[in-house]
Amino acid sequence: MAPLRHLESAALAVPRANVDTDQIVPARFLKRPRAEDFGAVLFHDQRALLGAAVRGETRIVVAGRNFACGSSREHAVWALADYGFRAAIAPSFGDIFRSNALKNGFLPVVLPEETVAGLLQGLARDPAARIAIDVERLSVTLPGGAQHRFELEPFARQCLLEGLDELAYTLTQAPRIAEFERSYEAP
């Protein structure tokens, strides 16, 4: 997985609350192998939600509260990532989606509802407006220059910055694990 330190992009505005994982990737596509392109079925039944998002170039989603709620399908993260998105900004996320996102190198940024509402209004006026996300500084710079801090668990932040999933992180600890095992088995 590629490291995520700084991201600057136009954004896809999804100005609705409670967009669930079945809207992001419909259930009938869940039997596809992971090797297939889930970006091709992103918002399949509601393609209008993709608006003018340019695949591979539009890297940020801005959505209403409770984005990606519903069933616990990792496929929703895969579809967003395969389309080219690396982050989403919303007032809240479905809990399971948030966990799946971080495990797959996708950043869910929580900002206050009024901030997101203003951002969505601004994107409606100027869909090409750019947003910058700095994972190192835990900040978002909105069009016009306003900056907002966001919270992220230190472990998740480290994994994003280094481009590691949980298994890859564990493998970086192999020397420490081997040393522990040697000392533990010593008489």
C-alpha cells in the first residue's frame, strides 16, 4: 500500500447523509475476487453520485454524516480506492467502514458538521476547488485557505504515513519478536 502523507485534490461531493455501503458497492458484486476492479462498480446503481469525479485524479470524497454506514463490507473501501480515492471527509462514518478504511490505507477524516456543510456548499459552487490533507500535521486545508485539525489514532497515522497494513507493520517488528522469543525461552 502506498504511503499517505499529503494529499491535494479536487473532491467528489456526496451531499447526502447515510450513504450506506450497499449504495457504494451493491451486494450483487460482492462475489467478485479482490483482484477485479471494484472501482468499476462504485456507486453502480447511482452513477450520478460520481458527478464529474475523474477516475484516478479526484482523490477525496466529501460526504454528509454517517457516510458508509450499514453492512460490514470491506468491498466499499476497495471500490473507493480502486476508483482512485484515498480519503473521505464527513461529520461521521459507519464504525466498521472506518476500521476497514484505515486497514486498507484509506483515510476517513471527521470534521464538524457545519464545516462539512459549508465545504459541500462551496463544492457545489466550484466543483474544481481543491482540498489538501496533511496526515503528518493532522490538518485539512479547505478551498480559501481555512485549516481544520482532525484526530487520528497514532497507530493508524503511523501505518498511513509508512504505507503499512497491520500485517506489514507486524513484520517490521520481526527482530523484536525474535529477541523476545529468545529471551523467553532462555533458562
